[in-house]
Amino acid sequence: MEKLPELFANNRQWAAEMVASEPAFFAQLTAQQAPAYLWIGCSDSRVPANQIVGLPPGQMFVHRNVANVVIPTDLNCLSVLQYAVDVLGVRHLIVCGHYGCGGVQAALAGTRLGLIDNWLHHVQEVRRKYGRDLAALQGTAQADRLCELNVLEQAVHVSETTIVQDAWARGQDLTIHGWIYRLDDGLLRDLGFCVTAPAEVTPALTKAVAALGVAP
């Protein structure tokens, strides 16, 4: 007996609809994986990467974790990044956070949740770095600003990995983007961090942070 039969029913309906609209879809999907994008986003179930950018399966490689964090000790994230850059040859690395992120809110409030507190320590580092500017805000505005700043800092972390540094050194076409998604209207916002070389990282971060009204 199937467990969760409603999900299997949904799957069969989806597969039938895909074949009806494009008979060769699954044959083509099986034949190759050549995405142009790597999405590093939050695990939040309300932020489905492919859907919100209107791309079908096979067009975006995806890594998700709580609060879209990128750190040099996370071998899961780094393995995805290395495979995407070195094997798949993606051209765009997108770090995308979202407003209303529970992980960011917990890091901001210092809420104790258990094991995940160790993970959210990395978001708290961002909170401490911009503490003076965050203290000038309250409520939702404060949480939203930390969501934005966290995206920018994690995008910088991506640029600092040896994977990306080596790719740039060998002349690989690779662009890092920092975006954020709003749950209440379904729209993405470009935070203005877009870099294609090491020399662009610091100026891009300074400009993006200043655009938020935050002192660099």
C-alpha cells in the first residue's frame, strides 16, 4: 500500500500533464543536465526556486539550507557549488533569501531552538556586524533589513570560496547575484550585488549596503 497516496496521485497527474504538453519532455530531461544557474536559497517551503523564476526541471541546480547560509565548513554546500561550477559549468550563482525568514528572525531575537542555534550563529555574526544600523530599526523593518544584509554577506562568502576564486582565475564566465524574495507578493528583488571578478566584490558590497541606507 502506498503511503501518502495523495502525493503519488499528484505526481501521476503532473507527469501526465507534462507529457501532454511536451511529449518528449522526460526523454530530454533524462538525456542531459545543463543548467545555467545555481540557486542557493532557504529551506523554507514557501520559496520553491524553480517555480518563482518560471523555469522547468533541469534548468536550475539548487542548494537550500536554513537562512541561505554559505560557510567554508559546510561540505554539503561547497560540494554542490563545486559540482555546479566545475562539472555543470553554470554561469550564474544566485544567493536568494526571503523576507519573513524564520531562521533570520530567530537569530535576530536570540531565540533558543536547539541544535539549529549553532547554525544560526552565522546569521548572528551578520547581525553583530551591522548592529548599530539594525538597532535603529524596529519590528518587521529590522528583520527585513537583516534578511537583506544576510543575503549580501552570504553572496560575499560565495565569492571568497576557492571554488569561485579558481574559476575566475582560469577565466570562467561566472557571475554572483544577491536577491531576495517577498512572500506577500511573490516578487523577487535584486539587491544590487552582481560581481564577475574578485576586484568587484568589495565595491559591490559597499554599494549594495549603502543602497539599503546602511553604513558600510
